[in-house]
Amino acid sequence: MEDKDKVSQIMEEWYAEMVKNNISVQPKASTILGTIIAKHLRTGKRDIWREAMNIKGGEFASWYASLSNSEKVEYEEGRQKASEKYDPRNTKQLLKG
């Protein structure tokens, strides 16, 4: 949570300076900058599942290939938990007529 606060503070200061200098950037550029700052400020354990949920489909294969074996296991555990919780195929019951 502390890292998120630091990112917000940095971004707010950046926006204030841009307003003072009468400049702006596209919203997507701001999102990219915030993501990069958060990645570099991260002090805790890497959240593999969160990364997986935020990665673009075309980048998934290379991201997954870059994971260590233990990170791949962590991803698979997260995928399995999500499947159990949200996949409707797991809760089907026979209808009695």
C-alpha cells in the first residue's frame, strides 16, 4: 500500500508541474509512467497473479516464459483458485424434471 501512495504522490507532483508549464500528455502515457514507477518502487514480494491479470494478451507468452519455476507454480495456483471461484462449469448441477 505504501508503494501505491508513493506512486500517487509522484504522479500528482508531475501533473502539478505540467500544469505550471502548460503542457500535457495523453492519458495512456500517464498510465504507462505510473506502472513503471510502481514497478521500480516495489519493495515486497512480486504478485504474479496481479501481473497476469494486467498483461496484454499478445505479451502473455513472453511474460510467462520469463517466470521462474516457482513463479509459474504461483501463477497456476492463482489460475486454479480463480477457476474454482468464477468458472460456471464448476457449479453446474443436474436439473430434475
